[in-house]
Amino acid sequence: MSNAQPVPMSRVQPRTHIDVAGVVIALLLLVLAGMVWWDMTKLQILSPYDLGPKVMPIVVAIGLTLLALGNGVGALQGNLPARDSLDWKPIILILGGLAALIVLIAIGGGFMIGTAILFATTSAAFGRRAFLTDLLIGAVISVFVYLLFGKLLTLSLPAGPLEHLL
Amino acid sequence: MEAFTSLASGLSVAIQPMNLLFALIGVLLGTAVGVLPGIGPALTVALLLPITFKLDPAGSIIMFAGIYYGGMYGGSTTAILINTPGESASMATALEGNLMAKAGRGGPALATSAIGSFVAGTIATLGLTLLAPYLVEVAVSFGPEDYFALMVVAFVTVSATFGDSPVRGLTSLFIGLLLGLIGIDILSGQSRLSFGVPELYDNVEVTTLAVGLFAVGEALYVASRRHIHEEKLEAVRGSLWMTKEDWKRSWKPWLRGTAFGFPIGALPAGGAEIPTFLSYATEKRLTKHPDEFGKGAIEGVAGPEAANNASAAGTLVPLLTLGLPTSATAAMMLAGFQQYGLNPGPLLFAEQPALVWGLIASLFIANAMLLVLNLPLVGLWVKLLAIPQPWLYAGILVFATMGTIAANPSPVELIMLTIFGVLGFLMRRFDFPIAPVVVGLILGPIAESQLRRALSISLGDPMVLLQSPISATLLGIAVIALIAPFALKNLGRFKAVED
């Protein structure tokens, strides 16, 4: 799949017998199956003959349960594909940028400031060391996108103080 | 030859100046976005979907056709020049293509992939033209139970049959099916898995899911492994044009690649990966220059790239005639249709012939435009590839979030995008395939409505699925397709070809 040449040193996860992450995945699938089943029990059947809206949730819940078992067996045998080591910092930066954007839109700050922040944090996640410059570039791009989407294509984008100036 | 009359009327739609313009814009945008590393055709279509919101259906779908083919061309350029296939279907192209580029033969590699794509795309679109009316006729006789069984076949082939692991593939599919349950059930008016969140009442948007999984997920994944993986852009050196020898070595692989790609794409047999690797293996065996394989053999680019494009056009056969998407990209196309309340299938051919045949005719036009534009513009596309990685991914995320809130201006939509992004990241990390999630989300509700229609006709008796001969046969095929990968563990041997 990947053409990366993994450096042997970077494989911090030795191939233990039981894959803990795999067991967690299996448990999560089981939780999802339970949630679908629980939600299904609250549905009402309108026709006396068939299960109507319950059919598909039942199929999905059973399927997820079986797959939880399948994944669980695989994890216990430890035969998941090998994984490379993980750098958490960029992930936190990107998710932080997305969170900032969501909060700003939720409190009516418009999307431009949030977009500029997202641009700068993502760029930082990929190794750039010029946060303020990138903030500025992000702002310019968001103005451009606002004009393209909002004015040219007449789609509505959440507006805040900055957007009202344009 | 009724098909050609229909095609001619479709051409008269496609050739209207506005529609030609839409096709041109689609082709250019599709190539420009598709060329960006890490962006495959499915994400290209998903990212560009918001742009078509305000167009009329015909114009928008014609633009799609351009975006679709453009994204495919762009993807192969990336595969050849930086060896970062945006999707698994370009992996085979990247093998020899990138080696050719390293050896200073990037120009001919791009040329044979562009011309091969054109040849394959044209033949396959012709196949679509000829095949579609027959399939439509067959499909008309399908009852709801038959449709349901057909979708089960598609579910199995997309998720289990050809992947690395049937269990992981099916897990992806069922996550998609679960997401498809969210929202108000149209038939009974009850909400499922919505937990009182109003935004969840109107279902999960396919575009939000696709953009989250592909764009956000990919950005998170690439960023988290930057310390071990670096991309290198090969400059296009030397002549762009193919020599006489190159032509002689390319034309047969183009045709053979098409012969692999179109049928496998047209059958609901999931993805372009298999035909591209089959084509690669075949060319490697038939070549008169076996010493060049592994050092950049032109046959190894020409064949798989033709197979890839032929298979892409092939997936349009089940999509248009049966409403059955068998790849992530086809699922995005279906989402595009649904955005206008259009449901691909036999009825669409009867009710909107101008639109369907206009689309098919536009595929021919888009393909020709790409051939004319792509080689002269290759310098421009290469410049796009040179965008520094931090800005590239930052730009992708900005565009992805903008497209998402433009389609549905609510912070909840962005929260969903983020959650899907994290899901996409985890799926990449633990090697779960992404496409079955998208197919499950879009096809799940359709399969459910067919199943419930069948069950309400039979007064709740599930045996109706086995009583119809068509449905029983299809379910039998689905069972075989499900068991086959367990029985033939070495089906994945195509992947080993690259070693």
C-alpha cells in the first residue's frame, strides 16, 4: 500500500501477542452494536405484518456484533497489520484548528478568523515555523473563498463581524 | 442502433455552448484538484460538489463528468511524478511511471497515460452507450427483492471480496450502514440514532462523510507520519512526446488494459484496483523488454492507466442503469444526482433521457478535452504539485471546511466533519478500507427501502428473497463472493506483483 520506507528504529510497537488497540476496536464495535439495538427497541412498528423501521437496525446490530467478534479474534491473535510510530503533536494542532473554527462559528464570530487559524495550525502541523505569516495567508484565502462561495455562487456562509465588512 | 440515436440526441445537449463551458470548467477543476497529492477522484468530486449546487441539473452533471475524468487524469500525473497515488487504482501506474520519471522519461510516461486514458475512456464510454439500454431493459423487470439482492452483491464485492481482509472490509461497510440509519426514517416518520440533535434528523451528508474521511483523515494521517515519510517531486525532464518506439509499445497495452478494466468495472465487482494489477501483471509477462520492468517500462504505465480509466467508465454502467455505486467515486456521483432529486436507474433513462444521454455524450467530450488540454498544460499541473506541503494541506482543509458549511451552515456539520476525519485517520492507521463506508452510507438506505418494500409486499415473509429466481441467484453469488476470500487466501497475490 504505502511506498514509505519505514526506518526500522521508528517501529516502536513490537509485535506483542495481544493487540490492545485491536481489542479496543472490537469493544467499540460491540458498543455501537448495543447502541443500534437499544435505539431500535424504541421504534414503533406501524404495520402488523413486518418489522418496518426495525429491520435494518437489527441487521446492522447483528452484523456489528459478529464483526466485533471477528476483529476481537484477530486482535487476540495479534495479527493486525504493522503500524508505524505516531507523532501526536500535528494531530493535536490540526484538531485544535478545527475546534477553534467550530467554536468561532458557534458563537457567531464568522468563519474567516476561524479559517485563518485552521490554515495556520495545519500549516504548523506540517512543519512550517511562520505562524503569523500563515495566519495572514489563511485570511487572504478565506476572503477569496468567501467571495467565490458567498458572492459568486450565492451560497450562505456563517457571517461574523469581518464578513459584514465585505 | 437505438443507442446511437439516443447518443446523438445526447450530443445535441452536450454541445450547447453553456454545457461545453461547464464540461471545460469541470475538466480543468477536476485535473487541478486531482493533481494535488493525496486527493483521489472521490475527494475531488466531493470537494467540488458545493460548486455545482446552484447550477441546473444538466449543467451540473455535465460538469461532474468533466470533474470525474479530470480527477482521474490528475491522479495519474501525481502517481507518476511523486509516486503518491491518491487512490489504490493508481498504484500500478505509480510503479513503473515513477521509475520512468526518475529515469528522465516523465514526459513519455505522462503522454502514454494521457493517450491511453483517452483510448480506454472512449472505448469504455462506447461500451457504456451500447450496454446501458440492454441493462435498463433487464432492470425494468427487477422487483424490489431483486434490487435488494443486487445491492447485497455490491456490498459484498466492494467490502469483502477483493480487499486485504474481509473482516476489516465488512467492518467498514457496517460502519457506513450504521451511519445510513441516522435520521428520520421516511417510511415511518420516526427518527433513528438521532439522540434529539436536530441536525441529525436529516441524515448524514455523503459529502461531509467523504470529505471528512478522505481530506481531514488523510491530512491527519500524513501529518502524523511526516517524520518517517517524505515525498519527492520528479521534474519532467526531456521530451514530452512519445517516440515511434513508445507508440509501438503502448498501443497493445492500452487495448488490453481496456479489456480488463471495462468488464470488471461494469460488473458490480468493486474498484479499479484488480484490473490495474491484472493489466500490470499481464504486461510484465508479455513484454519484449522484460529487463526494463522495475526500471521504468512504458508498457507498465500504458496498460494499468488504460485499465484504470476503462474501469472508471465501467462503474458508470451499474451506476446509471441500476443506481448502484461500486466505488467511492461512483458513490459521490450518486450523491450529486440525489442533490437534484434524481435517482439513477432505469426510470431515469425513461424520464430524463436528455439528461442521461447528455451526460454520456459529455463523457466523450470531456475525454477529448482532456487529451487536448492535458499534455500542453502539463507544465501548469506540475507547478501545482510543487505547492509546499504545509500550505497544500492547510488549503485542502480550509476548502473542505468551507464546502461543508456552505452546504449546511451549522457548527454541528463541522463537528461531524471532524469526527469523520478522526475516523478516517484511525481507519488508515489500522488499515480499514475507506470506500465501503461511503458506499454503505449511500447505498444502505436505498437497500433498506427495497428490502422493506419487498417485505411489505410479501406481508413480512423473508422467504420472498429466495422465491424470486433473480434474487435467489444474486444472493447465491453474494454468498460465494463472501466465502471466496476466506477460501482463497492468496487472492491478494495481485498485490505481491510489485515486489
